Amino acid sequence: MGKHVVVGSGQVGGHLAAKLLARGHEVVVVSRSGRGPEGAVKVAADVSDASRLTEITKGADVLYNCVNPRYDRWLIDWPPMAAAFLAAAEATGAVYVMLGNLYPYGPVTGPMTEDLPLASANEKFRVRTTMWQDALAAHEAGRIRATEVRASDYFGPGATDQSYLGDRFLGPLRAGRTIPLLWPADVPHTWSYLPDVAEALIIAGGDERAWGRPWHVPSPEPMTFREIGERMAALLGRPAPRMRQIPWPVTRALGAFSYMLGELRHVRYQFTEPFVMDSSAFQRTFGVAPTPVDQALKATLEA
């Protein structure tokens, strides 16, 4: 058993820490609030403080970056935190596992694979590109061992209210009301199940075949909002739910009063056209598959 440092106690960090604890590892969870699951060593710290993060990471086998700053603060918050993670990984020798996303690819045609260029011109998304490029350069220079695990939009137990398949979707579905949607109901989209995200992070941290390149989380075949709603309703023994898309001009106008709604203009392309992630490389290399869809949806409903 080893020591694992999980930075970030949110929807992914919580699952990750719980899985590591269940395997008998020593788990340190680092966050500003000092929260974490029972059984973990919980530390409140400023993650941008490289000296403090290095001190916490001493003796660790793996250092996981599961931090998720507010989207409107990426340009401010990410650079010092990214530098602190690199410094801690280099000083301690811990394998550095980054939780990533698909934003750096930008708009694409066809399924996304890990060898696509990180071509997004969005200034905020370029921050994530730079983070990975800096980590990869340090890895190739022999200073650290690093990998990035990229997921699509999350769903599952523990998903926050930022999840498109969270309470704003599940509440009306359970109550038999019309589900309000920010995006079209019938565009295929890849979704990543939170327990599968955590499992992929653990595998990537412990298998040297994962180091030195990015990976996509094993995820089910793309599904539309309507398909997900119909499958969930069937699991509940109910008729297919009604859905209504909020007109985009209304969402844009509301963005003046909500930073989250205001940021949606940057990701609109992900929902107005098919947004498909290919995770076959991870599945083939490590012999794992995503959780069966109905099992994952059932667990989401029961959470």
C-alpha cells in the first residue's frame, strides 16, 4: 500500500479518495476547506503554495491534480497552481496525474482521440493546454513522471449542480415535469461516469505505461439528452419525459447575472454539434471498459 495525495475534494476528488481508501492506501486530501471522506488525512492548504504542497506530498507515490477553479478565474488561478504541482512532483518524485478535459481540442469534426492537436484558440482553454505541455516537457526531460486523464462532461453519484445531468435534470425527471435544457435535446454527446473517471486516474497513476502521454477516460457510447432521459424514465417505470430547450438569446441575457451562464458561450459548440470522445486507447491498453450505461444511470438516479 502506498501514499496518495489527492488535491481537490469535489465530485472527482471525493470518488478518487474513497476508491483509494477502499484499496487500503494512505490518502491525503488537500483542499482550501480541509474537507474529505472519512478515513483520509484532510489538509487545508493553498494549492498555489509550492513549498506547502511539496511538504504535504513528501513520501507520496502519486500526486493527483483534481482541482477545479471557477471557469471565470482560470487565467488567474491556474498558472500558480500548475507551477506548484510541477514543483511538488519534481521535489518528491511522486507520479503526477492531471485530471483534464476536452476543451483544449477546440471544435473538431469527428471523434476526439488523444493524438489530436490542442488547437483551441480560447484564451482560457489554452491555459489547460499550457499546463499539459509544461508537464509533458518536464516528463520528457526526466524531471518528473506525468500523465493527463481527460474526461468529457460528468454524470453520476456526487455530481455537482454544475453537471448537465445533475439535479436540474433529475429533479424534473423524477417529478414528471418538463425538463428545461440549455442545449438541443437530440445532439449526441459523450458523458463520463464519475466512478470511471476516478478509476482511470488510479490506473494511470500506478501503471508506467500511462506516463508521458494523455488518455481519455473509458466512457459509454454518445447519448443525447433525450436518450438519457428516456432510459432513466424506463428505469423508473415511467413514460418518456418532456423536454424544452431554453432559447439561446435568453441564456445569453441571463449570463449577465450569472458567471456560469456567462461562460456557456465558450462551450456552446460542444452541444450544438456531435461531441464524441474516443476512449478505445485506454480500454485497449489497460483492459478496462466503462460501467454499463443502465447500471451507471441507475446509480445516478439512486444517489
